[in-house]
Amino acid sequence: VEIDKQSEVSFDSIKSGDEFVCWFASLLERTGYTGIKVIGASFDEGADIIAQKNGINYCFQCKNQKKRVSLSAFQQVNYGKPDNCNIPVVVTTGSIAKTAMRSGERHGIQSWDGKYLAHLIEETQQHEI
């Protein structure tokens, strides 16, 4: 994963969905999440990762795609989340369709797109200096 001077992130080095799940799990660890477990990968139809931060249980549906993430990703994480998940999150290297994002918000599902991931990467790099 590369970041240029304008905080643009290139996820081109991540070739598969499974690679993205593993990469994202390590990013969660660097940003203070604990209890990180990869519970799914390609074609899992639910949460890919579960993790905790500040006593809150999160579950993440990861999408490594250049096209916009659609409503189906939000449905997957909502219906496939573990019972103890307090905050479901759809995370993608790309962007998220506005209608999907709005629907997710109504159901308490957070949306993390490529720009937000760039922000998280920047934060971890600042703490490592």
C-alpha cells in the first residue's frame, strides 16, 4: 500500500480479497484494536473480522474493489454479524454508493471507504515517528 504526498492511497499491491482482509486486520492492530480474529474471507457472506476497541465489539465486512460498494455488503454484515457485535462496519479500498451508505446508517452500520483508510494509515505513521 502506497501513499503519495497528497494523501492518496494506492491499494494496487493488494491483489485479492483475502489479502485485503489480512492487511486490514494488521491495520486494526496498529490503530489500537485488540482481540482481532479473521473469521471469514472471500464468499463468507458475513463479517470477515471481529475486533474490540474501548470495550466495544466491532465486526468488519471487507471489500477490496475499485467499483462502488453496493447495498449487498451492508446486508451481508447486518445479517451475518456475530451476536456480540455492537458496531458492524463495511470497509473498502474504493468508495461506497450513497444509497448503500444511507441505508447502512439507518441500521447502525458504519462505512469506511478508501479515503478513511488513508486517514487511518496516516495516523499510524504519525505515531510510529
